[in-house]
Amino acid sequence: MNVVLVDAGGTNIGSVRYALQRLGVDAELTADAATIRAADKVILPGVGAAAPGMARLRELGLVELLRSLSQPVLGVCLGMQLLCAHSEEGDTECLGLIPLPVRRFAEAPGLRVPHMGWNRLSAKRAHPLLAGLGDDEQAYFVHSYAVPASDWTLATSDYGGAFSAVIARDNYYGMQFHPERSAAVGAKLLRNFLEL
């Protein structure tokens, strides 16, 4: 299977690559449009802020390419947010592949931002990406911005209210948490993506 990691400058690229290697897949890290277009599966990782992330994709000439892909594409953490329409972080226009906003968590007593640590995943509907996910599974999150729950939400998590932990629209998928840091649950979800 030909899997590529889009080299969008995210700092979690190495750990995502190692997580895939543990599943028997050696994903190529690339910003080459032809290589990305030819891949069976595309993963857009990312850690950092929306505006620099989109600026990097524009600088690499990858925005229209990512919008045109027909194979399964997975956005991880910031990568998931970049699949959406707009982020409050830096008032940034994103890829617009999943027509949802990205909003900053509201400050509230007892809720620190960023949201950091293990949190429960709650499946909202059956989907092959969630195959084998139990009722009390947890994943590891680090983020200050989140996507509201919507018709494109496959699973939510809760931090001062429900937000999208996993989203999907057509061939585009997103995981707000870090599957590469989420132990067996993260490995299972990455394997499910590879099997789509």
C-alpha cells in the first residue's frame, strides 16, 4: 500500500510515521504533488497554528491538489482543522473540504485551555473508521481549538461541551486527537483508515 504523509511542517510527523511503521506501513514524507496524487492513502498531520499551516500548504502549491484528491485523506490534529472551512485561530480560511468552523474553546472555571490529556471517545454513528471502537475508549488530545459536533461528526469528546473528535465527509476524514500517542485505540483507528 502506498501511503504518504504530506510534509506540511507539522512537528508530529515523525511520531505519526513511527506509528504507521508499527502497523507495517512505511509512509513517505513528501510535498511533491505527483507523489501525493498517486498515493493510495494521504495523511495530513500537523501541530501548530492554522494560519502558518495554511500558508505552508499555499507556499508548496498543495491547496488545490488536496481539494482535488479522490483517495482517502486523513487530517490529524491541526490537519483535521485545516480540512474545515474556517478557523478562528488567526481568522484563517482553510481548505473548505468539510464545511465546519473551527472555534477556540471558551474559558470556563475548571477548564484550562489548551485541552490536554486523555479523553473519552463517544461514537455517534457506525462507520468503518470506528470499527472495533468500544464504549469507553480514550484518546490523547492537545488542542485549543475544536470543531463543533455536526452531521459530519463520527465521534465526539467532551470538554465543557461536546466537540468533534472524528469527522468524515466523502473521502476526507479527521481525527482531532493524536492517534500516534493514543496507544492501542490510536493504532486501531489508524489501521481502520488504512483499510478504508
